[in-house]
Amino acid sequence: IRPQKFALSFTCGSLMFMGSFGILKGPKEHLASMFTADRLLFSTIYLGSMFVTFYLTCTKGGLR
């Protein structure tokens, strides 16, 4: 069982999902809506968790 494959696939899918909203709404408007005052904490945690997932998957014995 390799949970790294699932974590990497899930994170890539999440980035694609967010990218599709950026294409539909426009990148500037989408980023502006993500970083409004009421969504700032959620967006920061969301993007931070994706970064940490990529980092741990690629460095801590994930992609061999």
C-alpha cells in the first residue's frame, strides 16, 4: 500500500479543480475571491496543506 500515490493524485486533482474555477471565473477574480477577509484563513490552510503534501510526498521517501 502506497499512500503517497493517493496523496499526490488527490492533491493534483484538487489543484486541477481550483484551476478550472480560475479558468471559468478568470484568474484575477478567482484569486481575489479566494483571499477576501472572510476566506483568507481557509485559503491559507488549504494552499498550505497542498504545499506540505507535495513537499512530504516528494522528499520523505515518497517518489521512489
